[in-house]
Amino acid sequence: MAWFYLILGGIFEVGFTTCMRYTEGFKNIPWTLAFLVCIGLSMFFLEFAARTIPLGTAYAIWTGIGALGTVAIGMIWFGEPSTTVRILLILGVVACIVGLKITSGH
């Protein structure tokens, strides 16, 4: 169940980074509230997962999920470049996340 919570925390990390784009210096109240809710839930699920999964592994995977999701959102919704090199680098991050999962002992 800890891995499920860790993935959920990573998804909420993508949520807070996406919301951050719209906060307008934290002056846009609805987006700021969404940002705060997402960051709170993201940290909650990370902490919950880290009770079982080694902290270094949990943190690396949480940030990896957040980074991958944020890059994907950027390419899909915000028109950021989706070059072959970027895709290959993203696959490298995915490989590292899988490797950490496999070697975590959980």
C-alpha cells in the first residue's frame, strides 16, 4: 500500500507544479488554494509512504514522478518542446525509478 501512496503523492506533486503556473504570484486565490491543497496532500502521502519505504528511495521516486508528470504536462498542454532527446532523457528517469523500486527490497 505504501507504493500506492507514494505514486499518489507524486501525482499531487504534478498537481501543485501545474497549479503554480496559474497562481500569478499567489494573487490568484483559487489557483493558490489548489496549489496549497495539492502540496499538502503530496507531502502527506510522501510522509505516509516513507514510513515503510526507505526515505531516500521514496523521495527520489516522488520527485521523479513529479518531474516526469510536470514535463509531460508541459509538453501536452503548454506546448513545450517534445524532442527526441527530451523523450530519451525522460525514459532514462523512468528507468531509474524502476531500478529504485526493484532494488528497494519492498
